[in-house]
Amino acid sequence: MRRSAKIAAMMLLPIMLSACAASDDGKSITYTDDRGVSSQPFPKNYRTEVLAFLRTYLNNPVGVRDAVMAEPVERVVGGRQRYVACLRFSPREPDGGYREPRERAMLFVDGRLDRIIENAVEPCAGVAYAPFAELEKMTR
């Protein structure tokens, strides 16, 4: 009897945990909880914040090629107004080679970097890129 109770508890645990993880409010997990207002402040230090983030995000920040960045623009992402700075670059691979550049979107909430979206074709549609030499000059 004790064994069947343990098995039942083990089978019900994932169901109970999934119910806790799911919520009806539709919020995604982010680093910054915004105030919920539609108008966001412009991220004044976006270049500095992006460089600081990429220094830890990239396995090897040395040798980045083809780095370009667009100034932040307001977009609706996840149903909320956000400033999005689009970035395209090719990091050096562990074998020393390079892949094709990919677009990434840097999302800002309340003027601060919140998260990155990989392969961000939709949020970056129509932005005007400019060279981002600071990224190509990064060191460890």
C-alpha cells in the first residue's frame, strides 16, 4: 500500500508542478519587471549595456566580424511596447572559423537591457544598420 501511494505521488507531482508553472496572466519571465506603461523611456546607454552583456554572453568576445547595430526603435514584443536594438554579427567559432551573421534583438525595459532574442527576423524587419566597431574591437 505504501508503495502504491509513493508511485501515485510521483505521478501526480509533475502535474501539480506544471499547474504552478502555468498562469493565466501570460507574462514571460524577464530580468526586469516593467511598470506596465505603454510609453517606455529611450535606453540612453544602450551601446555600453549591449557591449557589457555580449562580453559575458559570447564564449570568446575576441574576433567578432561583420558587426552592425541599429538604433533602438519602439516595437510591440510579447504584447508590450519595448525598445529594440537590433544587432547582427559573426562570432568566432571554437575552430577559428565563422558562420553567416545572424540577427539578434536586444530588448530594453524602462531604459535598461532586459533580454536578447536570437534569430530576430521579425522584430528587426526594416531597421537601418550602422557599423558597430566597438564590438569588433572587444577583448577578453
